[in-house]
Amino acid sequence: MRTIIFDCVTVHAKMLESLALIKTLAGQNPQLVSLIEKNRIRILWLAGVTHVIEVLVLIRLISNLIMKAGSMLTRHRGKPAFAPLLDISG
């Protein structure tokens, strides 16, 4: 009989410890959700900034290619389009 009572007391004590742990974890849950939401917003901002930089780099590359092509056309007016490729004089 004492063993059964001791086991019941032990189980009850473990249940109370578990309840305290569950309450602690439940209290931390909103804090974790808040941190996750803040990190999600930071990642979205970083992704947006990265895309803006990508677009600016592409615009710069395309404008450089257009400028280079335009300068090649004005330098070789009157010659065939393939003349710069055939010119071996340097």
C-alpha cells in the first residue's frame, strides 16, 4: 500500500513539473513567433534590396554594351560591319 501511495505522489510531482514546463514553454512561444516574424521581414527586405542591385547592375551592363556597340559603329562608318574583325593592322 505504501508503494502505491509513494508511486502516486511521485507521479503527481512529475505531473506538476511537466505542467510548469508546459507553462514556461507556452510563455516563450509568443516571443519566438515574434522573433521569427522579425527575421522573415528582414529576409524580405534583403531580397528586395538584392533584386534592386541586380536590376541596376544589368542596366549598367546593357548600357555599357550599347555604348560600346555605338562607338564601334561610329568608328567604322563606311566599312562593312565585319571590317573590325578583319582588320589585322592593329
